[in-house]
Amino acid sequence: NVRCCPSPTTPTTPTGFGACSRGATGTCHNADTTPCATGYVSNKCPNLPSNVRCCPSPTTPTTPTGFGACSRGATGTCHDVNKTPCAAGYVSNKCPNLPSNVRCCPSSAPSSPAGQLPSGQRACAVGGNAGTCIDTSQCPAPFRSFASSTGLTDGGCSSIPSRTVQCCSTPPAGGTSSGSVATQGSCQGLYFPIADGSLREISVNWGFSRSSGRRCHAGLDIYTTGSRNIVVVGDGVVTAIMRGWYSCSGGSIDAILVFHSSGPLAGKTINYGEMNPGTYSVRVGSTVRAGERLGVARNCGMLHFELYAGRRTSSQRWLPRSSVGRGCASTSLSTKPSALLDPRPLLQCLAPSSARYRHGISFLTDPESADASLFAADLDDEIDDDADGSLSTGAIVGIVLGVLAACVVLAALVWLFAVRRGGAQQSSIGVTNEFYDADADADAVPAYANTGSVGHFECNLCTKTYEYADDLEQHVQLRH
């Protein structure tokens, strides 16, 4: 019966049921009787009636301090995703033992002075060059971001569960993956498609005769040697992989199409033709980065390089107007598909200064009329270069011979069937019939001799019996 009598100086606002917990700053109140200017928060007043909730303190900063630091290799603060915006984008599974709506908001990485790598979550290396794992958007020049599939010499950044975290490092040394990169001009930042050490020579043969003049060469051929590695020219996304695109003396080859939505190649698609199957790991929809190793071009001895306007998912043929002559670039531009672009300016901009050119004709040399036959004979010693899928002369001859052989076999079968049918119709069938007194040595009586008469008609070939001669006659025709 002894209770507390509060002093008259007690504030009119109740002090509540004690402080909030579970990471919240404030006081627990009866939500039915006490207003809360900052809005009540649930599940922060454990072991109290359900109508008692947490009223955050008005002194709480407008940006919540969160639920503590992120863990599991992430740098940042855990926040309620429903209440606090995160400019860097929330990351899951970095705030263990907290409600599912609490996630990690990564801290913004400090800007790095020119020539220095940013501080990252772990070290990595590309082609022997040290780097750090960080979001690709925070990798400053002159460094570049490299995915784990582009020649990392260690585990790279694959252990960090983020699609945007890659190894920020200097480009690898020549021969590991990247080719030469343009540092000025309209193609600045793009890579020559052949890796360092893999270039043999360039054939400036766009628009020249193919398939004995039946079509025009839609691309430009770059001969490979050594490891024959092919690299991505610019950042883009894979829009198509055409398996079995063609076959040459080295075997079947594929083609990979990459569309570029930004940069110097914005709005264009590159066809990396005649790639060896099994040497690439990209799929349709894969994002690729400039300088990234794409695969190997060995079976045909070269890379077939095509350039298109717009987003393409297949290659196109270029058929001549009448005669290829000196080359379709001179005689048949009117028949060229509008989406097919001349790749020579791009490759001229990207080609290394030490590049060697087939037939001695470079991008800066205007081929003479006599040069058309040289380019038309390209690859005779390595490949029947029918890269866009038209049939060679040998293949056409083989198809014709196969069709003729099939016709001969079919005719022989028809003749054999006709002979057998005719012989069966001419056979005499002996019968035993109570209406006919024919002994076994007498000439056989045809089965149809007593049409309509009931008796015992037996087939001399299989001994099957019938009551009517008509039935026996039908049996002979169908069975024998």
C-alpha cells in the first residue's frame, strides 16, 4: 500500500518505459496515449506490451547513424533501407544478425591523386601488375578495371560478392591479354583487336572479291601468330555468338558480335569472326571491357573483322552489282547493306606503327587494278575464305553429285518394285475346289476361274484357304 507520489515539478510529458534498444536512440512510450513527433518505431522496446513503442529522440541527426559498421570485408555503415537513402547503393549480406531490411551502405572511397591507386578492400594483380579491388567507377586514369577472367595472376576480386568490383590496375604487359591502346585521336581509349605478340600482318581486303566474284568481302582480315589472342576493342555487351559460322582447313569457327552503347564506338557493333570454339567464356548478354582477352583465332589463321551500324545479332552479305572487278568498294557500293560499315578507318587508327601489311598495301596505299587479283587470292594457302557462309565450289559439286546418286538409287527401287509386282500378277495359282475336278499334276487353275462360287480355294504359295475365288485373288495380289 506504499506507492510513489511524484513531485509537482515532473514534466507533463511522461518519461516513458525506459530507453529504446536494438540500435535505436529514444524512449519507449505508450503509443496509444503519447504522441511522438518523430514517429514511432516498432521492435525497439522488447519485453514490453505491444502498444509500447520507441519514439526516437528529437536530437537524432537527420541522417541516422545506423546499426553499426558493415562486416565481412565491406567498409560502410548498416542502415534501414526503408528509411535511409544510400548514394553508393546498398550491399546485401554485410550486416549479419540484424533484420533483413538492414543492409550495408558502402563508404565513398576517397579520391586518389593522379598516378596513385585508390585504397581498396584487398590486393589483386593483372599480368604481374599490382592493383586493388574497388568499384569500377572509382578506378582513376591511367589505371583500368579488369574482371577476374582477364589474366589475373591471383584470385583477383572474385571473393567479393559484387558485379561492379574489379581489379583496378595498370594494363598488363604485352602478350598477356591486351593489345595496343590508342592514346589520341577519334579512337582514344580503344584497343587494337590483336594482342601484343599475336599480330602477323594485316590484309586491307575489305570489299574485294570472294567466292570467285559471287560476293564481296564484308570484313577485313588480320592474320595471327604465336598465341593468337584476340582482345575487345571497346567496352560493350555481347549480342550474339554464331557457332559453326564457317569451317576452314583448321576446323569449325565461331563469330562473336559485340555492341557498344558509349564511347568512340557508340551505336556500332563489331563482328569478331573466325574465333576458335572453346577459347572464349563470354555468353550473349555478357559485358566486356576494352582490352579484355576475348578468345583465340587459330583455326583459320586470322581474325575476320566486320563493323556495323546499330545493334546487330547477325552478320550480313554484300553481293556485287555485276562484276567485282577492281573491288566492290569501287564498283558495288550501291549494293552494300546500309548497316555494313567500312572498318578501315577504325583499324587504321588502332593499328600499331610496327604493323606489317599483306601484299605491301597499307591503309595509306591506294590499291592498283592489278592488286585485286592478289586480294582475291588471299588465304588460298590457309583457308577457303568464305567467312559469311556462302558455299565453296567443291561443296556445290559435292551436293550435285549426292543428289544425282540419290536419284539413281530411287529409280532402281522403283524399277525393282514394278518387276516384282508384274511377276506376281502373272503367276498361276493352283486351287483345290470341289466344283473343279483338277488333279495335282494338271495345269493350275487360276484363282479367279470360278468367281462367285462357294468352295475351298487354297493358295499354293502359302496354303491359306478362302471360300471364294475373289478373296483368294485379292490375297495373291496383296501378299504375293
